[in-house]
Amino acid sequence: MLFHNSDQENALRSGLGADVSVENKPGAATAFGAEHVARSEPDGHTLLMATSTTLAINKTLYRKLPYDPVKDFTPIALAAGVPFALIVNPQIPAKTLSAFVAYAKSKPDWPMARPAMAARSISAPRC
């Protein structure tokens, strides 16, 4: 969720009862932003809006992450549910998920897509 809209920022400020600073840290399929939050002071003033990319998928994309998705974060709320869809080129001869997995396994040098999302961190000033 991007908070470029002042109405959204105002709603977040109102809901938290504090001033907030929203900082987008795009790159490395959310790893830059997640690392920033993981290395922040654990005082409850820095929050991460994370997706399955940050918490699950990156573990399969990168040999070494600069954060541990289980140990470095504590989930506090489910903010949204996002449906996922697997979409393939119609020229690929797979019509089901199992057929696609078999096709992909038969092509070990086949290039795969990677997610390109921005991780967002939200910081509230210390009181």
C-alpha cells in the first residue's frame, strides 16, 4: 500500500494517534526495505507493510537474505488479502498447474520471472 495520498496519510496518523513518516524503500524484491526495518531499533516505532514476497518468496529467490523473515519480524495485523494468479504464455503447452510444474522441471535452464515490488516502512517518532 503506497501512502502518497494525503488522505491516506491523515487516516494513518489519526488511527495511530501520532505523526508518521512513510518511507518507500524499493529494490531487491522488497529485501532493501525489509532489511532496513529488521535492523531498526526494536521499539515499536518502525513498521513494515510486508507481502508474501518479503516473508516467504524471497527465501526461495535469494541464497542469502539480509534478514530472517521469521526471527526478525513480529506480525501484528493482517492488513489485506491479495489473490495470486499463475499466468503463463499461451504457447506453453501446460493447461493445469501440475502440467506446468512438469514442463518447468523439464527445462532447467528456462528463465523464470521474479517479483519486483517495493517494501514500505512506516516510522512514528519516538514520544
